[in-house]
Amino acid sequence: MEQPVYHIPALLDETMAGLAVKPDGTYVDVTYGGGGHSRAILERLGPDGKLIGMDQDMDAWENRLHDDRFTFAHGNFAYVKNFLRYYGVDGVDGILADLGVSFHHFDAVERGFTFRADAPLDMRMNRSAAFTAADLLNTYSEERLADVLYLYGELRQSRRLAAAIIKSRPLSTTGQLVDAVRPLIKASQEKKELSMVFQALRIEVNGELDALRRLLSQSLEVLNPGGRLAIITYHSLEDRLVKNFMRAGNVEGRLEKDFYGRVNTPWRMVNNKVIVPSEEEVERNSRSRSSKLRVAELIARPQNENSKH
């Protein structure tokens, strides 16, 4: 019997080129998942190289690489600085984050990440966390729920959707959620809009954007000068944060200039233009379609870094 694929890494060759892995370098893959990107990094490391693979989902532990140069860390990348300190790592030469939801999460229907099967409203990346999608849907006020759907799902009719969900309480399964919102969605847009609803809830349940902001901020402290930050995003909310941070040094995109009008930024863009998958890759892996890769190199750690945290 053929084993299901945990995850096919998007933009693998482009990411490796962006990281420019040094044989004796130290790297951290903060979204280990099925280990596809990590395996490619290890192939480029020499005997003195080191790789730490992080993942908050313990399912990823089953895919851990058995290599003396590799360490698996169970945790959220929002705490990457603390994890590296725990493992005695003072600085790394590259950070990789593939922010997409893995094949595994969609295919493990009991986790509640997809509307294609009826399952408990869970959506937790870290199953030891207490807060689930059911908790969100059954306790948030109508206004707060509408804000989640609008901000994280970019759904124009978020208020009507929120009202329909409130009216259908209590909700315990993905099927009940779909039944609650389906009357408001055009049949031709059903797949797209249901995906947006589930995306919004998943982002809120897992605090994904806050975790990304913290990862970006800490990258200034844990990367060695000359180290590379490579991040693959899958929707505009993530990409905007990454783009702003790499160009301006902050997630707001606020440009700070010196006396001569030159932008003060700790980063050098490795790819000025965002990298997207080729037609051939999309054909091989349709889930890579919305992926975007941005890579930047740290020029120098900001001297006032401690005042920022």
C-alpha cells in the first residue's frame, strides 16, 4: 500500500538557492512538517554543519531525520530565540519558514482543516493547545467573529456570515459550519469562499500572524550577519508582513531614512522580485499555486535590538 505524502515542499530549488547553504553553517527550519526542505538543507551541509527542525505539531516528529547533524525541536516558531538558546545555538546562518498548511493537515480530515469532509471543528496546529475552532465559533461575539472573517479571510460579506453562524449555534462539526454559511455563498464561488472561511478561522485559532511577527522580529537577533531569511507565504496577509519587514526592517513597512535620504534597513534583498512557482511546478503540485518566496540577507544586527522587544 502506498504511503500518503505528508507534504511536497514548494519552491524547493529556489529556496535552497536563496539560502545559499554553507557546508559548515547552522540552519533552522522553523516549519519542519514532512522534512522536505530540511532534507535538502542536510544534503548541502558538510560534517560540521547543523540543522534544527522546529514544528509545533507532534505529527512532524514521526518524519524526523535520523542524522547526527539534525535536532528536532517541538515548539512554535514564535519562540525560536528561546529554543535556539536552549540548544546552545548563539546564531544561525539561515532561517527557513514555509508557512503553508501541509498536505497532511488537509488530508487528516479529523483535524478539521478542510470542508471536504465532516469532522470536529478543531483546526489546532498544536493539539496540546486548549482553544479550538469550535470554541471560537461558539463563544465569539458576532462583531468579533465578523472581524476575523473580514481581516483573515478577506470576505466582503463577513457580517452576514457571522450572523448566520451565530444563529446556527452550537456548532461542533465542519459540516454544521458549512451548512450555516452555504446559503450565503454562490454555487460558483463555493470552493473559494469556504476556503476563505476556513483560512480565517485557522489563522485565528493558531495565532498565525502574531507568531509570524514574532519570528520576523527575532530573526534580527538570531541570524548571524550575512545570514539568510527565506520565507514562503501563501496569502496576501502573510506576504505583506514579510515584504514590509524585509524592505524596511519592520512589519508596518515604515521607512526610516538617514540624513542623506538613504533607507536605514538591516536587510539586503536577495530577490528584489518575489519568486513564484513555474508552470511546471504548479502542474506537478497544484497546492504550490499561491506560494511566494522572499529572501533577504542580514547586513548587520541592529544595535538597539533590545529596545525593540
